[in-house]
Amino acid sequence: MRPATLVPALIVLLLLGLMGSVYVVREGQVGLVLHLGRVARTDIGPGLHFKWPLVETARVFDRRFNALDFSPERYLTSERKDVSVDFVAIVYIEDVGDFYRATAGDEANASDRLAPIIKDSLRNEINARTLTQLVSGDRSEVIARQLESINKGAQNLGMRIIDIRLKQIDLPTDSEVISQVYNRMRAERNQVAARLRAEGEEQARQIRATADRDQAVILAEAERDAQTLRGEGDAEATRLYGVAANRDPAFFAFQRSLEAYRASFEDGNAVIVLERDDPFLQYMRSDR
């Protein structure tokens, strides 16, 4: 090779070697160097770093908090009721060396390895609670009691769980719990409806009783007032008759006799048998 071409070739080789020996770790990341496939250096912080070209390989991982979403898991409550729990875990890489050895640096593999640890730990807490306690209770308490044991299991993966959030608790569609819940809801609504109907009927009875009492009082008062008015009218009529009789006794006797005749012969078929000289007929004689 000519000297004129040898120098550029050496420069290219040096540049390639330099590029292969430099790597960058950014903020929020952690680096790891493999020497012929084996872990040589770990926990490399942010900055510009060097490695041996060809024999060493650099891997960089995100060390920030990461939300791992897991598929819903089915559990049994203390009442032996089937529930489906959907949750998410907040994790970060604590030991990049252990993380790489356990998962080969594959986050999907890490999620698959972490899922059974979390699910088995949560099973103990969910199995000890009723459906009502699980749905309406403090969900953070369920996590807090198992978070330490979960981290012990995740320690071999080089990861640490900060928090686990229960996103949703559902009743599986193929479970009898849904029909039981609906039946309970219908029974509660029927009880409320029956109570409202009973209260309405009681109020209706009270209203009817009050109305009947008021009606009886009004009728009694009206009858009392009518009797009073009739008595007053009869007394006034008697007084007027007395005054009239005192003014002209003969005319009064004549008026009373006519009224007696009218009452006796009102229907036109009356027959009265009296003596000829009976005083009742005194105004009907021709000599009058």
C-alpha cells in the first residue's frame, strides 16, 4: 500500500475505533458495559464514557419511573365471589446489573417476570376481603400491606416498585355475581318502593280520617244551627199567631178551621163522619 493511501486509511480506522469506544448516558438513564457478553461495569451515570471497541458493548436503560400496565387478573373474595382486578405498577430500575442478568435488558420480559409476583401478593389481600370492602374500602391499604413483600420478590429482577394502583374492579360477565348484585339491587329498590307505598297509604288514611272528622263536625254544626233556626222560627210563628189571635179571635178561629179543612180534604177522597152539630163543621153550615 502506498504511503499516500495508508495515512487516510489509518485515519478512518482511528475514527471508527474512536466512534466505537465512545458512548453517552443521558440524564435519567443508567449505563452498563458488557465485555464479550458478560457484565463488566454497571451503574454508569450520565456523561460521556469510553469502552474498548469490538470487545465491549454499552447498553443504556431508562432509570426514571415507569408505569407497567398488566392484564386484568381474576380473584376470589372472602365470600367466594369472582372479581376481575385491573392494576398498574410504578417501577424503576434499582440495580441495572441484576436487571440485565434477569431479563437480558428486555422490558417486556421484565414485565412478564414481575406480573406473577404482584398478582400472587395481591391475591392474599383480596382473598381476605369481602366484595364491599374491596370496592368501597381504602384500596391503598390493600397495596401497602403487600408492597414490602412484592419488593423482596422483585429484588432479584433489579427493580423496585414505588406504588401499585388498582385501576378498576369489575365483575366478570361469566360470573354469577352480576346476577346476584342485580337481584340485590332489585330487592333494595322493591323495599324502598314498598316503604314509600306504605307511607303514602298511611298519609292517605290520615287525610281521609281528618276529612271524615271535619265533615262530621261541619254536618253536626249545620244541624245544630238548623235546629236553632227552626226553633227560633217556630217561636216567632207562635208569637205571631198569638198576636193575631189576640187582635181578632174570631178571624183566627176561622183561619185555623180553614187550614184544618184543607188538611183533611187535601187528597179529595177523605170521608169524615161527624154529628150534625159538631163544632168542626160550624163554618160549613149554610146559616153562616
